[in-house]
Amino acid sequence: MADGRKKEFWRWPESSWKDPNLNWQDAKYVTVGIDVGSVSSQAVIMADGQIYAYGNLRTGWNSPDSASNTLQFALQATDLKEERLDYCVGTGYGRVNIPFADRCLTEIACHARGANFIYGPQVRTVLDVGGQDIKVLRCDEKGRVSNFIMNDKCAAGTGRGMEVFADLLGIPIDEIGDRSFQYEGQEPEAVSNLCVVYAKSEATGLLRKGWPLERVLAAYCRAMTDRIYSLVQRLGVEREIAVTGGMAKNRGVMDRLMARIGLERLQSRWDPQIAGAIGAGLFAYALCKKGKARKK
């Protein structure tokens, strides 16, 4: 970089958004869902159950600060004040450390509810590939979870593993998916080990053998696909399937996975990374309608 700092290839684009056509002052209840994950944090502000604004930031070392910073990031393009919020539900890895949350709920419940909102009531299987773990959820037409399975607490096959790999190869993380298809010849075999430490060593060895970067990326994305697919098989898939979490944006993994499953995943205009916060915001709205709104 021109200023001498090392480029952070792992850093994905942060974002915020506000609906220009929605007036929060017309809403009876303004709620917020905060999802503090191990890698990213999201805040979704809802006006009577509709998305008014959201923010998506990198999680810092401090969960309370990450929650506050993400909420302020979502609020900054609006004239809404934090004091106007009627209820806040926290979820995610750091949910118990959100100081202004009125209630905390698991990311399992919130991602299922958020996927139902994003993709519609036809969703029956939700695959949540986050920064720290992978979950496969079974839900009904209202986004209520009936069964789930998750991997162990390991970076293999998760967003954090992909970040480490992006830095190792010097490729921006948001380019990995597309570039993993830009190689000549047959699809390479998957790398043999997804452990972050061993995968780095294996990838370095393949590069020394003369493999182009794109072929190494394909081998790594295929390995991540295999890891996720093995978990999906354990629970099984019921139509339709939706994907949430940051890995949903990586077509190098998702296109290969859906080809293995034999289904097309549902598409939406909403960022799949905010699904957990959407679900939390909807739960907050439901609680307000039950008389749990903050006393003003």
C-alpha cells in the first residue's frame, strides 16, 4: 500500500443502508436486533417489523463496543435517536455482552426467523455458515426451528478460515469465489486438511509445485464445500433451502455446494449476513406487541 501498511486481504466490505421510503415516525414500534458474531456484527432497525436501516461491521475485540458501534453505524444515516427504540434483542456469539439488549436469544432461532423474512415462508432448511461455526436448521413456514445440527468450534469450513486463507494467498476475500472458477482443466481434488494451520501448509506446498492461485483456490473451496456438505447430509435437506451468514456471498463454495445437493438456493435482495439481526429485530417487535416495550 502507498502508506506502507500491509494490505488486509481478509477484510470484507462493511456496509450500512437506510430505506428512503420508510418513515420511522409512522411506526408504533421501532425495534432493533443486534447480532454480535465472532467475525462480524450487525444491527437491524425495524419499524413495525419492516427493515428501516442496518449496519454491518467487523467485530472488534470487545463485544459491548462492537454492539454499540454497529448500532451507531446503522443510525448514522437517519434522524432516529437511540432513545426512541422500543426494544432490543441481542443474538450471536457475544449476545450476553450487549449492554442495552432487553433480551437475548440464540442465533439458531434468530437465523431461522430472519431467513423466513428474507426468503419467504417456503424455506424449510437454513444453512448458516458464520465466522466460527456452521449450522443446519430445519424450520416451518413461520421460521420456527424444529431441528438443527452444528459443527464443532473450529475455524475449518467457516468464515474465519476463509479470512486466513485470503491473507495467506494475498487475494481479497470478496474475489475468492469468482477466481476459484478461473482455472484451466478439470476440477482439482480438495485440499486434504481444512485445519487452518495444515491447510496453509498444504496450499503453500501446492504453490511451490507450480499450481496457479486459482487452482489452489478451487481446491480449498471444494474442501470447504465437502465439510459443509457432510454436515448437511447428517440432518438432510427439505426444500426450499436458504443460506445465511457471510459465506453465503462466496460463490466458490456455495455454487459447488448447491451442485452437490442438487438444488438451487433461494435468492433475495437482502444481505444474507444480516439474517440473524433481522430475526432478532422481529422477535423484538413481537415482544412489543405483547406489551414488553420499554417504558418511556
